[in-house]
Amino acid sequence: MARVAELAALVEELERHLGDPFDQGTPLSFATALDHDERELYPHVPLSHLHAWSTQDYAVPVSAGGRAVDIQDSLALVTQIARRDATVAMAMSTTSLSYMPIWVAGSEEQKRYYADQVRSGAKMCWGLTERAHGSDILANTTTAHRVAGGYSVSGEKWLIGNGSLADHLVLFARTDQRGGPAGFSILVLDRRSVPAHRIQLLPKQRLHGVRGVDTSGFRLEDCFVPDSALVGTHGQGLEIALKAAHPIRVMVTGLALGCADTALRLTTDFALGRDIFGRRVADLPVSRRALAGCFADLLIAEVVATCAARSLHTAPEQSSVFSSVAKYLVPVLLERTVTELATVLGARHYLRDHPRYGMFQKARRDMLIATFADGNALVNLKNIALQVNRLLGNGFGPGSPVTDRARTLFDWDRELPAYRPWAAEPFSRGQDDAVRSVGASLDVLRARAMTTQGLDAHRWQRCVRLGELLVGQAERMAVEVAELRHHGQSAELFDLAERYALVHAAAVCLGHAAHSADWLRGTPLAGPVPVLLGLERIWLKFQPHQRFGTPEDVDAGFAALRALHAEGQSFGYRQFALAKGQA
């Protein structure tokens, strides 16, 4: 079975298990999500329902007894769950993401032991951040002193997912008073082995969105952790944390993708069924353009996130760039998308308990967590900014043949190489397969335009023209960055990083378009229209009033959206059949 069909079968199996979200009798119904949200309840029952399907098995590798093979599969599952309730998706993901440092650097015995714990339903937390230091983890003061047979850990961790519920606390602790890159280690504390008086649970923080999630913390006082619970080697904590951050960033984008899908689906429901001023909302040109544009945004986000997940397999040494772009761009882009959808939905977007549209306001609030959870937008822009000089120094001209590795990155129907999280690097050394391949991707699309008939030939030509213009932006940025290379913290450099993220997004969209034609054939998203509308949305970030799409292109984009909606398919290049009655 080809990979796209194989993933569809997996997601659809989960969808059937979850049932119709408008059926109040299902554990992951929209009614349950709204009720739990209003009462700020932790989703114990929905998580048990997911556990019955063995969702947790996709958090741990096959080699340790789980079912996780491709990170993109786990991303798709998180996205599908977040479509129903991002609170449940985040609560489920917190344990799986807390396992990542162990997957990166744990011994085989540790990987197997904690995998068994996860699969049996135990909860984990990633004790990284502290109240006084936030993202500045090298300033952390939680300490782990060597004692006979292990370490004694003291300190406070704050704003920690599962902070009050976790059975196993994965701790980033200072093991050298001097600090520095080699001054921290990662230890796993079994909370059940700690005397009650040595751990104080901190209050759950009340959140704007994902209100039922346990985001709290704990204070430790001389808690013993045996040597056997040291992950990796003494002093390797920062390296492990940075490598674990790459898949964590990618997985968090699934929360935003799922929420935006629900917001678009509810708004499309409304637009197709609501008449105003004698016309259906979906027939109003301004509404139709907004819906088609928001659909294009969701497709951009899907491509950026999925290619970031695939880069973890194809080029782990580059995943710092792919994951940082995805973690920055996907939530920021989709937050604006949902704001635009709210103008189409009108007053209903503000209603908390509407039987059909009440989920919109919850999804809109919930998705904001993806902007700052596990590294906020500014942190990820900084990751890009620190590398942008070398990233922009490789040139963007034609003539570089697409490598087999890049082809695997873009062709989602291809098998991925095994995931090797320990092979990740903190910096990509100027390498970005997506951007380096943009010339070859444009060559493929030029050839396609020449062999295509009618209106689509002209559309492919406009895709190429937009690609050339975006390459021109990158070349202009390369000149600018040369003047800023000695100003690593400047606001201008962060602006360049933001623009580089847009160029990277355009490059993955072009690469995906060049290498996905075979498996997209016969679907509503085959052909140039989704690519054209997506590239135009990116270009409008640079030139807000220079449009390339025509009203006919907008109509064609909306027709694709409407076809997926009518067929009960998910909104994406990879289409999954949804449970009947799905919004």
C-alpha cells in the first residue's frame, strides 16, 4: 500500500472509533468538549477512549514496543484529534512529547521501560521551564547534586504540562554550578518513589484556551534520582533538549492545524447554508474569496508542517530550520486565517454555546497555545535568525538538480528512511533542501506548463512567475543580511528571519507541487489552482496589493473546498473520510 493511502487508512480507522462529533453520546463530541471547556475539566474520559484505540502506541518507537514509525503519522493523528478538541490533543501529546528526550538519548533499557509506561497509560511531563527564566533555559536554577548512587534534585518547575498529574518527571537540571552548555543534565524522577513531603505540587494555571489541560508545576526538595535514570551522559542535557525540540515543535503545529480545519469547516457550513440580502453567503464574491484564501492558508500550513515532519527523517541535520519555520509560521499564519474566517461567520463566531457554531470560539482560543507552547514565536524566529546569514548565502538560481533526498521530502507517497532523532543537529550549517531545490522545482513546473492545455497552462505559468518573484525576494534578503551579520540580536535580523520563513514556505509548496502530481491525480486538489492561490497568499505578505489570482481562480479554489466538504473529506492534500455528520 502506498504511504498516502496507508496513512489515510490509519486516520480513518481512528475517525470511525471516535464517531460523529455532533453525536452527544460520543466521548469526543463537540458538546463534551464545550462542556469540559466551560468547567475547565481535565479530559479523563476522552483520553481513556483514545487509550482504548492504542493512540499512545504512536508516541513510542517500534523498536521499544510501540507503533511510531514516521513522525508525519503521529502529526496526522494529533491534527485529527485536535479537530474535535485541542484540549484532548494537547493532554494526550504532553506525555508523548515528554518521552522525546528519552527517544533521543536514552539507553535501550530506558526506551523500553518508559515506552511500556506510556503504553500502559502512565503520564509524563517535560520539566524544562522555570518561572523566573522562561525560554532562557541556560539560566535555570533547578539543581541536581551528585550523591551516592545518583543525584539529589531541588528546585521549581513552572508552566509544565501534566505538572500535577505526571507519574514520571523528565527534568532538565543544572549539574554544574558554572552552568554553560555542558552544565545541565536530564534525569527522570519517578514521582511515585518520592516521599510526599519532598515534592510540592503548584496550582494549575487557568488558561485562555485549552482550559482543561493541567498546566501547573512542582517544587522539589532533595529528591533522589538513581544513576539509572540519567538520560544520556552527565552534562549532555542541553544537547538532548535541543534535539528533542525538533520533533516537539513539529507535533505542536498539529494543534493549530486541527483547530483551523474545524474553524474553516464550520464557516463553510454557515456560508453554504445562510442567505443574506437575498443571496447565499458563499455566493458573495468577498466571502468566496475569503473562504478560498483561508483554504489556501490551511494547505500552506499542511505542506510546511508535513515537510518539516518528513525532514526529521530525510535530513535530520537540517531539522532545526524546518522545525523552527513550521513552529513559527503555522500557528501565526493560521491565527490570522481564523480571524479572517470570523468575519465571514459574523456574530456566531462569538457565541459560546451555540449547538453548531459554539466550537468556533473554542477552536480560536485553543489554537493560540501552539504559538508559544514548547518555544514561542520569538524563540523560533531567533533560531532562524542565527542561521539566516548562511542560509541565504547559497544562491537560488536554476540548474541544481533535485536530489533523491529532496524528492523524498516532497513526495509524500514515498517511503521515508528510519527516524534517527540522535542525528539531529542544533544548526543546519546553511543547508535547507527545500530552498536549495527551488530552481529545480520551478524547472519541473515550467515543463508542466508547456505540456498542459487550456487555462491550467496559464495557471502553471503564473505559479512559476510567483516562484521567481519569491526567489527574487530571497536574493534581495541575501544582500540585506550581509549588512546585518554583526547585529545578531537586531530587530532587522528578526524581520529577515520572518521573511525567510515565508520563502521557505513557498519553496516547500513549489517542491510539493513538482513531486505530488501522481498521487493527487483525480482528487479535487489536483492541478495548479491550490498552488497558485497558496503562492499568492504568501506573495501578499510581501506585496499586499499585487494579486495574481483571478475571480475564476477563486471560484475554482472554492469549488475544491466545496467538493471536499460535500464528500465528507478532510481539508488537505491528503484526504481522510470523516465520520458522518462531521462539521
